[in-house]
Amino acid sequence: MKYIIPLILFIITSHVEASPWQYQTGKVYCNFTHPAEMVSPVRRSTCEEQHVIQQQSGGLDQQNVVWWSASSHVSTDVWGRQTWENNRPWAVIGFTGDNETNLEKAYMLGTFGSTWSLFQHSYQGRGESSLIMADFDGISNLLYGTSWLANLPQKYINKVAHISERGYWHLMIDMLIALIVLGLEGIVAVFSTIIGLIVGTAFNPLDTLFAIPGGLWKRCINPAAAA
């Protein structure tokens, strides 16, 4: 318990203001966990920025991007069925703008994100980064965590299928490493979801309450969320 209060204070501080070090740290972590792709990238760089809510869907550049490996970016946003673009939630049930934005972000990151993102950044580092579990209300944190964990198998298989179809066989090394990385990230995801649920509910009680219908819809009713 003695570590809980300092952690909550850190979350509150990160929510109020964050410096660009999170942006650079996220990029370094992404490169470090994809060594084979770093040695032989499939695109111009090992890691790329993914807009959580796409620009063509009204997404902004401020605090709306996460770091993904280029191969993960391609496999969800470019390759095949373009799941990131074509499987967005067709209905967002929220009673406030924050509800709708956070629920959509939680849905997309949880359903399609192959890595657990702690922070969301401003595009090209031109602005602040923020701690996701501090930005989200309690229900959005819960949706993100449960969706991310439940969808891990299909995300992993989809990535392997993309690598096999494109002949990026050297990336299978990264996929083996990912088994360890995802295990560790899974622990972080559980911890972040629990803390995020508590903090998000405590500091955003009305947003959390109003997000319940949308959270249930995306997790239990919307077929893509439960895939």
C-alpha cells in the first residue's frame, strides 16, 4: 500500500502536464523490442506513429498517436482488409465528447494494438504526451485492458500471417521475442487497468458513469470488439 499513493500522485502529475521524454522513450522502446526489424526494416524506419483516431475520421495530431513497429502499422492500417480503418466502431454511445473519444480510443487500441501503450503522444513530438490511464475514465480504462488482453491471440496470428504473406521471414525472430515482451506487457496491462479503473473513476466519476452503456456495447455487443 505504501507505493499506491506515490503512484497515484505520479498519474495525476502526468495527467496535468507531461514533457516530450515520453515520446522519445516510446520510440526507443519500440525499436528495442523489434531488433530484427531494426536491422532490416520493412519500411523507411523501424517504428512509426499510428493515429489512434485517424485523421480522416476527425482525429487530431495532439495526444492522439502511439508508437508501433512499421510491420504492425502496415498489418493493421495498410495490408489486406485494413482492419484499423475498416473496422472502426460504427456506433459510439457516449453522453459527452470525452466519453466518445476515450471509448473509441480504448476500443481501437485494445482490439488492434499489438503492443500495450502507456502514453499517447502528439504527432512528431510537437506537443505534450499524456498517460493514457490518467486521460481515460474508469470504463474506458477497463475496456482498453480487457479488449487488449482478450484480442492478443488474434492480433499475434494476424501479424504472423502478414509476415508470412509478405515473405518477411527475418521478422519471425521478433515474433518469438514478442512472446516474452507480450507476457511482460500483459502484467503491465493488468496493473494499469486496475489502477486506471480506480483513478479514472475517482477523478472522472460522471464520465465513468456515462461511459457504461458505450463500454458494454463495445465489449459485449459489437462483434468486432469481441472478436
